[in-house]
Amino acid sequence: MTTVTSMKDVADKVMAGVRITPEDGLYLLNEAPLMELGNLAQEVRYRHNPDPVVTFVIDTNLNYTNICDAFCTFCAFFRIETDADSYTYTVEQVMEMVGQAAAKGVTTVLLQGGLNSKLPMEYYEELVRETKRQYPQVLPHYFSAPEIQKMSQVSEMPVSEVLRHLKEAGQETLPGGGSEILSDKVKRRLSRLWPKGRVQDWEDVHREAHRLDYRTTATMMYGHLEQPEDVIEHLERTRDLQDEALAGGHEGFTAFIPWSYKRGNTPLAKRVKEESGPNPYLRMIAISRIYLDNIQHIQASWFSEGKKTGEVALNFGGDDFGGTLFDENVMQEAGFYNRTSIVEIQAMIRDAGFTPAQRTTKYEILNVFD
């Protein structure tokens, strides 16, 4: 095994178009000078996305139920059915929320919920079908991998068949939530109900979705119980899964989206005393851009990390600024509240030195704001 001794070793490899190794990734995560790392990531960003444009989507994040039987220690959102503030909305109630979002110009709704064993497969299909029927201008970016696994369990259908049913109802994309860190060593420590939520479960959903030509996102929640080796395992697994999709003639992941764990009101807070700050986030964005050489877009976040940190991250390899997120409840339950507007998101992108452009969930450009 070759030992990485300097930033130049990795930079020479990257500039020559050679894929970096897990050992290289550990050096970048643990030792590389942050500004040099950012400069290298920006070079790679322009290879994948040559124009000085940063994209965003007009979207919102809605929830259909907060009843969940996963009991994840990092989550402040979930409730059990007997809790006074538990809820499950009807399809009609969800459509009312989607309609309110559509009236604001939203083109994508990210819809997620708890893992509710009482909801039948038909409920999810109707959510997709009615969204497409009533609001054809809105793309239903619905259901994370754990929700798909729950549908499979309740319906007694394989994951591939669940995804096929949703596709027939009109679904085309899948969000990347539920990955946390793709290391079973870490997942075992995060879960009260291990072996629920294994790495293989998340990978199986996205692998099958790619085979059906869904476009999906890959995500990572860091800053809790993971070690540097676990972060690199996550990036390696993500890159391998995208290699597999591309080799099969599918486009696979549209983007990679890292964010840091928010500890407020979560059981895990007893074990994690501090949240990760801006510098680790900038490092994570830069390493993601360099490591994931087969994924076109890296999403920086004004939302999860704060607006100024998000702006800076656009100069550390990020080429996308996420969405407007008019509604969001999961992080809000953890005591984290952050909102923006279409005008402000354009201003932040310009302040970072780029031209803002509105996109779809599939990264098709709708409007460039010169």
C-alpha cells in the first residue's frame, strides 16, 4: 500500500484523471490543508460542470405521517401512535398541502414520513397518482429508502415490485434519505432495533431504482458516532453503486448531498455533545467532489449548515444550492430553523461569485438569471 505523504501526491493523481483510493481519502479527511483541498475540489467541480453557474430548485419538504417504528436515536421527528401530537394525513389532506406549494411556484415536492405499518401500498400509489393528476407541474420526489423497505414489508412485495408500482403511478425520482453513514458498524450504534436499516437495505433500494431508470440522490449525515474510516466507506460505497448503475446503462445518482447531524431533542444528544461546525462541512463538500468522480453534482446547503457556510461551500466544490424548502419539519423538530426565499437564494449564489439558475429535480435547467 502506497502511503500518501502530501497534498501534492493526491493533487497530481487527481489532475491526471486517476481515481483516488480510500487511503487518499483518509489523508484528505485527516490531514490535507483546508484551502488547498478546496482549491483542488474547485478544479474538479469545473471538470464536471464547466460553467460558473450554481443551480437551485423551487421545492418544499412535506410529511404525511410522523408515526414511526424505527426509533432512530438521531431523530426528533418520530412519534408513536398514542402520542398526542402524532398524525397521519389522508391523501386529500396531502393534496391540499401540495396544492398550496404549487401555488407558490414549487416544481418539486419532497414528501417523506415515518415508517407507519398501518399504511397500505395503495396509499402511497394514490399519493403519487393524485399528485400527477391534480398538479402535473409538480414532480413527486417521494419516499426515502427506509419507506420503500416498509412498503415492501407491509405489502409483502419485493422492493423491485414496490418501485415498479410507484413508477406506474408516475414517480420518476427518489430522494437519498435514510443512508446516514453507509457503515453497518455505525448503523448498529445508531439503531435501537438493529438489524433494521442495514447498509444493504439502502443500497438495494437505490440499485433497484436505478435499474428501473429512476434518478436518485445520494446523501450522508455525518458528525455523530462515525470515524473517518466510516466516512470513506460511505463515499466508496456510493461511488461503487454509481459505477454499477453506469455500467448497466443507467444514469443513477443525480447528486451527492452531505449534511451534519443536528442534536436538539434527539436521544443521541446524550452521546454526542457538540455539533460539527463549518470547517468540517467545507472539508466534507471538497472531499465529496474529489472522491465521487462519477457523480456530476455536489449539493452545498444554505439550509443545514447556515447561509454563509453554504455560500463558502460553493467555492469548495459545490455546484448546486439545493432547494427553497418552503416547509420543513424534521430538522425543525431538532430545534433547527432556517428559511429562505427565491430572491435570497439567487442573491446568495451571486454573492458567492456565480450565476444562479433554476433547475428541475433531474437537473434540467429551466431559467438562468443573468
